[in-house]
Amino acid sequence: MEWLSQRCLLLPAAQGCPRPSRGTLLLVVTLALLMYPMLRSLALQLHSAVTGSYVPGTHSIAFINCLNEQIAKDIARAIMDKKLAAYVNILPKSSALYFWKGELEESTEILLLVKTRTSKIGELSNYVRSIHPFEIPEIISLPIDQGNPLYLKWIEESVPPD
């Protein structure tokens, strides 16, 4: 096989050794770069299935602020009823400082910590925005990098896949 590659290096394309054009090379490199995230994700899922290990980022914690405890409980219950989360913590009052419409505001809020699949964050966010009384509710999520494998498996089992 080595003789073929040496022969093709010495012979012009007209003698049976076609060369890829720059456009073809650019297309191949572009496709490889675009497909990398998908291929990496598939490789991680395969590794996880074979070894039983956790794939970082499979689950997330969403932070949602609420005006008072009753609103927090109502939103938490609605999230659980729709099976958008495995677990919701309702944290007690905290003080908040923020700018709203150019003015510095101060308030007390209740914070929800929502444990769910990362794939459910978009649906969770859309749903909470539809029922939340705030004009712009705080809905922020962070992926879970590591944790108790049994707990992470429980989240997986408690929240139906997409």
C-alpha cells in the first residue's frame, strides 16, 4: 500500500491519482468539527452503558426564585405534578439586592433547588415562565458534574426521559 501512496505523490491527477480539492478538504474538516459534540456525547453514553459510570452533565440543578413561600410551594408542586423533576428543595427566606428598571431593589425571596435531567431544563424553564408571577423569573441551571451514583440513578429513574 505504501508504494501506491508514493506513486500518487509523484504522478499528476490525470494519471489516476485524484487529489481532493481544497473545497473537499474544507468540507471534511467542517463536518468533523460540527459532528464532534454529537460523537463525543455518543462515546460518553456508550462508555457509561458499558462501565456503569456517570456521564457528567446528564443531570442539572435549576435555581428558581419565588416571591413568597406559598408561590414557591405552588410552583414546586406544579413541577412535580408534571414530572419535570425528581426533587425540589424549598429554601427559607433570603435577602436579595438587584437592579430592576434602573433602580436598586431589596426584597426577600424563597429559592427552589430543582433536581432534574439536563434534557428537561428547556421544558422546565418554559413551564415555570408560564406559571410564575414574576415578569422575568430567575431560572438558572447548572449541570451536575459528580455526585452520589445512587442518588443520580434515582433522579434518572424518577424523571421520565424526553
